[in-house]
Amino acid sequence: MLGQRAPLAQQAALAGLIAAGATALGTLPVWLSQTTSERTRDAMMGFGAGVMLAASAFSLVVPALAAAGQQGLGPWPAGLLVGSAILVGALCLVLLDRWLPHEHFIKGPEGTQGALSQRLKRVWLFVFAVALHNMPEGLAIGVAWGGGDAAAASALGTGIAIQDVPEGLVIAVALRGAGYGRVMSAGIGALSGLVEPVAAVAAALVVGWSLILLPWGLAFAAGAMLYVISHEVIPESHRQGHERLATAGLMVGFVVMMLLDTALAA
């Protein structure tokens, strides 16, 4: 059984590494000491939110409903199963968000602010925040490959990699603005994507172990991504007063991911 799951895990690892590489690519302007305006960063962050939102709907929730139907569940049981898994996925991120000390790029520290957070340097609080942000993307990639649909998994991986480029830039620029050096800011931004292949392999192995878990896994990843979009990405993109640009970026990102999903997965 493990040998049968290995190719799926390898594909998931490769897709996760591509997404991590896209995150690193986005940090190049900081490596080169170039600056971007707040308007541009907010528009790019909105674009990433749109891609993630479309991926949650078209690449995760819709396939989850279809997988539940293929397992013999009717419309209501399938909907209740998927809806429950979405809520569980979001709840897990809520618990991690409360327990794990981390720092948002604009609104400051969150999570357990006890002795642990006091011992951590501010840079590590940022790293934990990035890990919380990237984990659902890796889970989504892994679940998609674990389900065995290469076309759909490729479409999802492509969309996540596209939105990871501006995400890497935003992370590096935010760290730079928080007072860290150019090399450290870009380096952390580049390395932040490594959470994704790790989460992708873990999710692919779990789902590949039993296809009964596929609708649960897809919906769980969707719930985690929806939580990150609403709690992290959209508020950060609107906080500097560029709501219209961020919303325009979200709409464009949603349409781009929708087209990728319908074209590549066809």
C-alpha cells in the first residue's frame, strides 16, 4: 500500500516545491533592493486572495461534493459532510491561530502571548505567521494529488504557484518594513514556501491511504484556506486604505484561477 501511495506523494512534493519556488521568485525585487508601492502590494495581495478563493470553490469544494456523491451519498448527506469538513478545517486554523504565537505584518502580535512568545524574536513570530498562512495551500495540493486526478491537481497547483509569487514579495517587503535587513527579509520570504511541500506530502499520503477520506480532505483544506483568506489576506490588503485596488485584484485573481481550473482540468 505504501508503494502505491509513493508516486502520489512524489507528485505532491514536486507540486509543493514548485509553489515554494514561486514564493522564492516573488522575493527577487527585495534581493535586488527594489521597492514596491503600498498600492501595488495591496493589489497583489488581493489578487492572491482571489486565486485562493476560486481554488477553494472550484478545486476543493466542488470536487469534494462530487467525490461524496460517487461514494453513494445523496445531495443532502454529501452537502452536510462537506460543510462539516469545511467548518472543521476552519476551526483547526482558529485553534492554531489562538495557540501559536505569531505576528501579523500590520496589526501586530496574536496567539498565546506567554513566556514562549516573550522568548521568541520578532522574526520568528513572523515565520510562524507565514507557516499558518502557507499550510492550507500545501494541504490543498496534497489532497488534490492524493485523489488521483492529475488534471485537477495540476490546475490547483498552477493557481497556487501563481498566487505565491506576489505572496513571496509581500512577505519579504513586510519584513523589510519591519526593520529587517534585505538579505534576511528576502531569505525568510524565499524559505517560507517550504511549508507547502511538507504539508502536501502529508496530505497526499493520508488521502491516498483511503479514498473514503477524499471528500473530507478536500473540504477540510477548503475550510482552512477560507479562514486564511478572511482572517489574514483580505484584512491585510484593506488595512492601508486601498480597498478598491485590493478588491479589483481579488476579482481578477478569482477569474484567472477559474479559467485555469476549467481549462487545465478539462
